[in-house]
Amino acid sequence: MGTPEFAVASLDALVKAGGNVVAVVTAPDKPAGRGLKLSESAVKKYAAEQGLHLLQPEKLRDPGFIAELETLKADVQVVVAFRMLPEMVWNMPRLGTINLHGSLLPQYRGAAPINWAVINGEKETGVTTFKLQHEIDTGNILLQESFPIGPDDTAGDVHDRMKTIGASLLVKTIQQLAEGTLQDHPQQAPAGGLKHAPKLFTETCRIQWDLPAEHIYNLVRGLAPFPGALSSLDGKILKVFACAKEIVSHHDTPGTVNSDGKSFLKFACADGYIHILDMQLEGKKRMLVADFLRGYRLGGK
């Protein structure tokens, strides 16, 4: 059960490991783009290429969907980047339902664990396989694997490494479950308290220029390549995908724009400047700062 590209890596690993995938469950096709042409999920495309049995229920409590799941008699269900499941679904298989989560649980429970780990400046993250139960991301842990986050890694960099590491961990989890050698254990709250990973909203993405450069730098890389950190320039929405930090004392008001009009564009922050490197101004294409400045007059002058 999964939808985006992140889930494809896990499905592909299970197929290549010789797993008997009796069905793939993914989101229904959705209208997208200007022509509102129906768009298929990454998982659906892969499943179709592999000739796997595909289910796309609108509602997970639909009697027809439940009946079909029961006829499949799956030993285990695997969830990677999918919707919340009702108990009648996750409690159905003999060995339960396994979820792959993009953090070292119990830290960073929630919808955006990769983004928040980078935003918070973590130097390490990982993946966890666990058994689904009533409350989100709280089930008993099966296996975990950690890996470092580099000081300049973006959420996209971490995502790409994590999907491969997670897929491998998932195969290991399924194999050990099948052999009966895997023991689950309850999640233990860490002494320092829990860090959460809620869904990202527009307010989350807004840059506060009165913060230190390190905080802003981490926010930008934690929101890259999607959805992007937000600010404004000449009254228009500015989306920032990459930046550099310059720690220096100054007397500029935080948020003040400095530029030579050719090669650099920087904003003053609490303890220095943030240099914009990769950006998109409202109504324009995404581009590197030098390309942007070549065709734009700051302040409309």
C-alpha cells in the first residue's frame, strides 16, 4: 500500500527479493495540470509495468474493497507513504500490517519526518519498520537503521538516500517475520522529550529574517526541493530553493535586501546575511540568482 515515488523503491525491492505480492493498493487517479488529465500515482505505474494486481479504492471502508482484501488472504500488509488505515484493514492479515516510517521512531512521528529533521539541524536520521496500531506512528518497533545527515544536505538528498535504505530494511523485516525470528518491542519515549513532524503549511515555510543565519539555512534546505521556503521581493512571493550563509556583524534591519544587480542577492538576518542562490519569483521560472538578476531590476527601477 503506497502512492509516491518513495514507495516504489520498497515495492521494487520486495518484488526483486522474490516476495509474493498478491496485490498493490494505491490512490485513485486524480485530475492534474491545466487540461485536468487523469494522473496515475508512481506506485500504480510501477505495478502496471510489473503486471501486479492493482486496487484503487476511493474509500478504505468500502465493502467491496474489504471483501476483495479478504479473498487475497495476505499474510502481511506493507504500508509505505499511504493513507491512514481503518482497523478492519490493518488488523486483517495473519502477521499484521507493517509500516515503513522515515525517522528513528519515536522521534519525528507525523507526516513530514524528513523535512523536520533537516529543518531542526539534526545530524542523524533513519528508518523504522513497525506494526500498525490505533494511534499514528506509535506501534511496536521491528527494525531500525540510522544514517547521517550532512551539514548541507537538503530534504531531497535525505529522501533519495532514505528510500533505498528503507526498502532494504523492509525486505529484511519481511524475511525475518516469515522466518519467525523477529521480535517487536514497544516505543520508548526519549529522556529529552519527543520531536514531532506535523504536516507542512504555508506558515511553516515562511522565512523569519530576524532569526540567526543557521536557522534560516536549515529551513531552506529542509524545504528543498519541495515545497520551498517563502519570502517576498518587491511585493511578490519569493520561493527559495538554495542559499548560503554569511555570518558577520552589521547594522541592517533583518529582511533588508542587498544586491549588486549582477551576481548576488542577499537578505540581512540576525547575525549576518543569507545569500539567495536558487530561486523563483512569483510569475517567473525557477532560476539561479545570476540568471534572475540579468533580466530583473530590483525595486522596479
